[in-house]
Amino acid sequence: MRMRTVLALAVSLTPPALGYAQAPPGPMTTFQDRCATCHTVAPLAASRVPSFDALRNLSPEAVLVALTTGPMAPNATDLTESQKRALAEYLGGRPIGAGETAQASAMQNQCRPDAFADIAKMPAWNGWGADIENSRFQSTERAGLTQGDVPKLKLKWAFAFPNATSVYAQPAIVGGRLFVGSANSFVYALNAKTGCVYWSFRAGNAVRTAISVGPITGQPGARYAIYFGDLNGAVYAVNAETGSLIWKQQADPHPLARITGSPTLHRGRLYVPVAGYEEAVAANPKYECCTTQGAVVAYDANTGARIWKASTITEPLARKGKTSAGTQLWGPSGASVWSAPTIDERANSVYVATGDAFTAPAAPTTDAIVAFDLDTGRMRWSKQLTPDDAYLVGCGGPRSSETCPTPLGPDFDFGASPILRRLPNGRRVLTAGQKSGVAWGLDPDKEGAVIWEHRIGKGSVVGGIEWGGAADDQIVYYPNSDSRLGPSEAGGLAAIRLATGERLWMTKPSPCGGALGGCSPGQSAAATVIPGVVFSGSMDGVMRAFDARDGRIIWEFDTRRPFSTINGVDGKGGGINGPGPVVAGGIVYVNSGYGSVGGIPGNVLLAFAAD
């Protein structure tokens, strides 16, 4: 899953070859001396490292965070603060200044003070999956839309995130407010209907998790809190009405720990997934890879006190030999949790989907669905669905068949949350989509025994099934990415019967036209379903609504264009990747812009309503 969040600074081409000879000599020299030992443009399809042009799509603030406290910090320990700043501004193409321009107070659409509504009485989409089972299903009543309304959807307003090229944090709609994080490290509170802005809060790094909202007790002046994580591995509780910090905790002390999966709030506890970013750093031959293990951390949502922390790997870290360059290797590592945990109240369990191994041999809990006890964090069971999937095999380089005789894993980890559904006959199914292109139906009452498997794509390092599907009580809808396999293979939305794994239909939209870069029909973003309609966006920037009965496209909107925004910030749409649409109170909210991994940059949140 690192392909979608990479901030690594590495290209081994000379500046003249890239056309940047006019850059200031200081940061250019730093770039060449410190960053050119990693990947070139050529192996990008099999690496975690973006091209130089992809780096130029990042804001200087994001680059600086990566160099100071983010994934590139281990490679920049002997650079001075001024060198890091100069390098960030060189790559970002402008001076650093997000702190001034990205605050809500700098925007022209200030809200008038009003009361925060009772969250139980307002239409809502809370957290990643709209419920603790991560179904991504919204009832007609809560959606405020019927199938007949969807073809009438028109753009109501657009909000632009300053100094951002990706919009990868899914909004939450609670109490008449919209809460959303951003790549510029700010979290914003907007009016859900009008888009005016109440406040902003600055986190320590980019925020790509969805927001969970709930009541909080024992904190003076706070009735409701919003919960989220950042790419430094920090967890926050912030006053939903004022934007002031209530508490902050570090989920994992490792400098390359991060939180991309959304924290799940349940009965006064916050369940936080932890991932590691070491694969992006493994290209450095001097880096001792890898020492991160995926985890789930349970906090008291009121106080921030940690209740338990459970690793997704049961074996402790140990030395695992050395590379041909003499660098120490460690393991077992990996099994990151990139997605939101799923709660099973009946079994008193929390389910997570894990990533691949960082070093061989792969632990048996990699590429797996893992169940933990809600109260204690004890691992109840795990079901591995792809064995021996290791990124770094320990012989001198990542994913290099020329230097490593050991077969390399396919990088078919899980980026999507498991979905728990109860069928009309009472049987329960835990379904999960994998980057291999395979959708699984598991029995949560029989330790994850496979009920069915169904292939919708060929799979690749960027999916297959990337960020997940959506399900009602009988059918699960999975989008297919396969964006690296070309237009003939990429894209598609499949409807699969939950009870049997039978395919009901699959619709593959046509790829985008025009001369825009990054044009791909791959459908990596998570899907969303309301009765009769499935929403699914594509990497070419098109959001579509499909008839849930037969897959017919009943509405589409191309977001790849400039927008006039309500907050006065220059806005444009781009690729749709990561979060899916949020539907609540008669409005469909769509994120547009994904400037990583060759995607189409953009910086807007779009709101659609029926005429």
C-alpha cells in the first residue's frame, strides 16, 4: 500500500536530463548527493519511489515533513534544518508558507456562529464505513437520495485545500458539520450544506484518515470530539465545536510508523490501526530494514489513555542476516494495517486486514484477516490468504530478481477494510477485497474459514481491489483497479452475491479521453452504496453512479477541470483514489485529486445535490 502514500525523495537522473539545471545549486547538489542512490524512473512500476515529476507535485510543506519527521527522516539525519528547508522548497517549487494560507481564518467563507446540532438527530456518515461493520452502505433515509434523484445530481459547491495536490482524506458528516483532513496537515470543520468554514486544526503531518465523531465526557468545554490519525503515527481527539486539542497520543514510537486507516470509535473506545513505511526507505542500501510491525491500539476515547496494543505479528523482532553490502536485516516485519478496523459486537472482536511482509520469511499473519478480542487485544484467530509475500528478501536490494535468487512476493496485501454482513437467513459473512484482484467471503464464526473466493481482476502492486467495496445485506460491490495493466485490463465494478460468491454483473466504463496525463480507467477508490445505486470513481477523475440491479451507468461527472471555490482558493480536480463518496442529507461529497504515483493532481472536495 505504500505506492499511494509515498513521499520518498529519490531519482538517479542528473538535473540537466530532467530539465532542472536552472535550479539553485545548493538544494540541487543536496538532491544529487543525498537522493540519487535510490530509484530511477524506470522501475517505478515495481517500487515505492515516485518519479522526479511526481515529487514536483508535492507541496514543499509535505516534503519538509517527510524530511524532518516523516519517512525520509532516517536518510536526512545529518542535514541541517536550513538544508532540509531549501531542498523542500526546491522540490515544491515555491517558498514554504502553508501555515499562513491554509488556516480557516485566511479563507473568505467564514461561517456565522451557530449551535452544533444533536448528532443523533441529523443525517450522518461517521467514520470510514458509515457503521462499525464498514459496510459503506447508507440507507435512503440517511442518504436523503433515491435512485430517481441520482441522475439529477448537480454540483452545489467546491472547496479547495490550499497547498495540496492530493485529496485523500474522506470527510465525515455529523451534527450538520463536515469534518475533513488534508494533505496540508490541516483538519477543517465546514457547514455540511453550505461549505462555509468554522475552524481549522493543524496536525503534525498530513491527515489521510477519515474522521470518527462521538460524545466525550470528563473534558471541560467539550461535548463532542473528532478522532483521527496523521502520517507521523499520532492520534488526536479535537473538540468538534471549537477545533481545540483535547488529547494527543503516539500510536507507535517507530519513526516510520503511520496511520492511514481510519480509527474506529465504539462504546467509548477508539481502535487505531498502525502501518509501517519502511519499504519506501529500503532502497537505501545502508538502511537496516525492517523493524516495524503492524498493530492495533485501543484507547479510552475520553482520556486518551491506552488500554491495549496488539501486534499483527506474534514473533518478536530479531536479526535476520545481512545484505551483500553488510547491512543488518531484521524480521519478521510488515503486516501493516492500512485500513479501518471492523467491529463485531456479537463475537466481541475487532477485525483487521494486513499487508505483506517487509522481509522474508513472511509471517503467517501477513496478507491476512486477523481477529482480536475487543476487551484485551488478544489475537483470537488469523486467516492468511496469500503466503510468502515478502517485499525485501534479504540479499542486497528490494524486489530485484537480478540480485536476489529467492522468489519475490507479488505485493498482494490488503488495503481495504473487511466488511461484516448478516444475510437475510441469519448467516454472517466477512468479506474482504485484496490487491490480487480476488474478493473473499469468510465465515467469522469459524475462524475465517473460506466460504467463497471470486476474482474480478488480475491484481498488481496497485490492485486489484485497492481501497475496498460496499455492501448491502445481500450483495457486495467491488471496484477493480489493475491500472498498471493498461486500458484493456484496468477498471470495472463487480456485483457479487454475499451468500455464494456468484457474480451478478460487471460493468467496465470506457477510459477517459483527451491528452491529460495519468489517464486510467482503474477504479482504485472505495465504493459507496445506497439502495439501488453504487457510486465508484476512477483514476481518470470521473465519478459514476451505477444501477445496483444491472450495472448500468445512470450518472457521471468528470472532475478533471478547474473549479470556482467557495473559500477563494484556486481549485482543480484530478484523479479519484483512496476514499469513496460520502452520501448524507441529500448531498454526495466527492474527493478529487491524487498527485501520487503518477496520478492526476487536484485539491477539491465537491458537493453534489439533486435539482
